Amino acid sequence: MLDRRDLCVALAATAVAGPALAARGGRCFAFTYFANADNGGAGMRLAISDDGFTYRPVRGGVPMLVPQVGENRLMRDPCVALDPRTGLYHMVWTTSWTGGTIGHASSRDLVTWSAQQAVPVMAVFPGTRNTWAPDILYDAARRRFTIVWASTLGDSAGKEGDHRLYATDTTDFHRFSPTRLFYDPGFSVIDATFLNRGGRTIMFVKDERKEPLRKVIQWCELSPATGRFGPLSPPVTPAWAEGPTAIEVDGETVVFFDRYIDKKYGAIASRDLVTWRDVSDRIVIPAGANHGTIIPIDRARHAALAALG
């Protein structure tokens, strides 16, 4: 078992949930992201929204937290969400292009953060090439958190890597179950994120294959009780999409994704997860933003962050 203090997070009040969650119900939103211009070395940046579509940088877009741990001291793919039991926000992130750790810090206000920790989640897998884009889902019935990320072992699939999703569970943020293979569809996948929708646990994930070209976002349903996954949906985004994050806005599921070749964000919306419409023209995302997480926040938190300028 790995030992450490607080780690990652959950936003659930229903049976199972993840950092991408919640009917709007008058709530506002926070968007944590990094800037690829500095390779994630400058740290986590924050933006806020009062409608779920338009996001304004906090403090003019300067980093809210600067990376201090991990193999390369990067802070890419920051995933932040609220632990409903403690009121703490927890953040996990990619610390390096190569290696076996993820980073963690916690905060009560998204402004002042705890000491950072590098968590060696892939330490028991010699030859781990990378540990990317950690995310979280929470089982309220079991009071158990699952942290999920993508790794490649050994020299598989050359430069592109042959990623699978790995995970560890925790109930107290001190002790962690042995890291295990979480999802293997038979091809390379990265960037999992989770959404509780009407009692269903939905996982959005990127098909990372390049030949033949995929690089698309798809989704499948997870049964937390059995750990089984349903079939993958057809692609819901065009090629060259990654880093999805999903929220509920006015009864619709809205999935934001990083169009990293075009250096901008896209968004799609659906009421049934089958028919999707492009709502990219509705969104305003800070220039240069990359692979982040959108979470609901209350209006008081939104006002406090807005006051920072």
C-alpha cells in the first residue's frame, strides 16, 4: 500500500461521481488548466464562469500554483475537485513527460495550497514510461475514491506509446490499494474523465491511435459495483481532440475538449449522449489554455475568486 496524506477528490453526492459533475442549479464553475507555451512548467491557472460557457481568467491568468515536485517539476493536466466529506479541494496533475509519479496538493479556497507531494503510483511497475493525466471518480456508497491515469510500460508501440488506464483506490487518503490495470480496450487510450448522469457513471476517454488516425473522444458506461465497462460509443469529436472534461448545464451534458493541433478548445452538448451538437461557438476559454478540468463551485466561491481580478 502507498502511504500519503490527502489525495485527489470527488464531487459527488450521488452514488458515483467524478470531477466532471453536477446539474447547474444556479451554480457557477471553475476551470483549472495549464499553458502549453511553457510546457506546464509555470503551473496551474484558473478561470471562472457564471454560465458554464464563458470563462474569465483569475488574476489575469497568472499561475495560482507553481510546480515543485515530480521528475520534471511540471504541472500539466491539472484535475481539481471538491471532497464532499472535508470541504477540501484536491488537485492532481502530470508531473513529467516520463516517470511514474503524479502530483497532489489541497486547498480550501483554490487560492492557498498545501505542500505539494509526488505520489509514486507506478513504482511497482518497472519500465513505466509515463504517468499522464490523473483523474478521479468517487463511490459515495463505499466512500471510496479511485484515481485513474494513463501509462505505457516498456518499449511498447514505439514513440507513440501503447497506453492503458491504471488506477488505485483510497478511503482515507493515507493508504492506497495496489495499483492495478483499470481499462484495456485492446488499443492505446489516455485522458479518462468521469461524469455521473442520472445514476449512470460515464467515462469519456481518448482513443490515442495514430495509424490509422483516431485521436478522438468516445465514451462508455462503467458499473462501479462490478467494475465492468460497456461498449465504446462512436466518436463524439473530430480527430485531434484530447483532455475532455464534462459538466451538466441546463439539463445537457457539455463536454469541453482540447483541440491541441488548432491550439483552441471545442465543446459539444447532448441530452441523451447519442445525438451531439457542436457548441464551440458559444464558449470563451482563456487563450493558450490546455487540458484542464471544469468543476461546479458555489456563488460565494465565484465571487471571492472574481474579487482577485
